[in-house]
Amino acid sequence: MKPIPELLFAEFAAKYCEKQEQTPEGLKDILDGQRQRYNPTGWMMLECQMLDSSRMGSLVILPYGPNNTYKTVPDHPISPRGLASDMSVVVAILPNL
């Protein structure tokens, strides 16, 4: 299994904003809010890779750490929305520096 890349914010934001309707500045504001509320270890970017899903290729960012649903980065597919058609894998990590 290929290791998950750990990116700096600029790389993480560029990868996310390339596919989603978000700007790096807007993403930074969202992550700063999550940093204050949840004190995550970091964030993981998940990509839906279900070939028969309308969400194929969509990205989701979730915090992980002791005060979050995911305590560590999962090493298996998960469904961020709880749907079988939304199984996603972690494609990048942004540490909370």
C-alpha cells in the first residue's frame, strides 16, 4: 500500500480547491475554525472512488485526533456521509502545525 502524502497547506488547498468550489482563503478560514473548536491532530482529505457513484472524484476534508470522530487516519475506505455509494479513501493529510 502506497503511503498517504503529508502536505503543506498550500499543496493541500491546491489539491482540494482544484476539484471543489472553494478558495484557499475560504478553506483556511474553515480549518482555522475547526482548529479552535476541535483541536485536531490534522486533517485528512478523502476522495470518493466508487465508479458507479455520482460522487466519483469528489473530495471531503475531515479532522482527526483525540477530540474527533476519527482518532487516527483510517487505513481502509470509509463513508464520510454514511452512504454505501460514498466510500472514500484518504488521499492526503494536512498536519495541524
